[in-house]
Amino acid sequence: MEIFWHRERIILLMAGLFNLIGLTLSFLFSPYFLILCLLVSINLTIYSITGFCIMGTILFKLGIKSQKECSL
């Protein structure tokens, strides 16, 4: 079974990676890297309320299909 990497899945993957990177950098270097986690959380909140996501727009322009388009 082939796994399709649709736009929504990539958005969640990138958000998780950015949070892990921010937490790791804040632990190793400076607590100011927690601002990265805050920005990711704000973006996810805006995405859940309005449906607008900067990463989603970038992935759309790169030609990544949404989950709905992949299931067709």
C-alpha cells in the first residue's frame, strides 16, 4: 500500500518538526528559541479557526495535492 503525502499531512509534519527543533534549540542554547514554538502554535490556531495557513499556501504553489484531491 502506497502512502500519499497530501498537503494537510505535510503541514502537521512541518509543525511538529519546527516545535521539536525549537524545543531542542531552547534546551541546548537559549530559551529565546521557544519563540519558534510560540509562532508555530499561533499559526496552527489561526489555521484551525480560519483555514488560512502560510505553509499550505506554499505547498499549494509547489503543486502538492490536498487530501481531497489525492482520494479522487
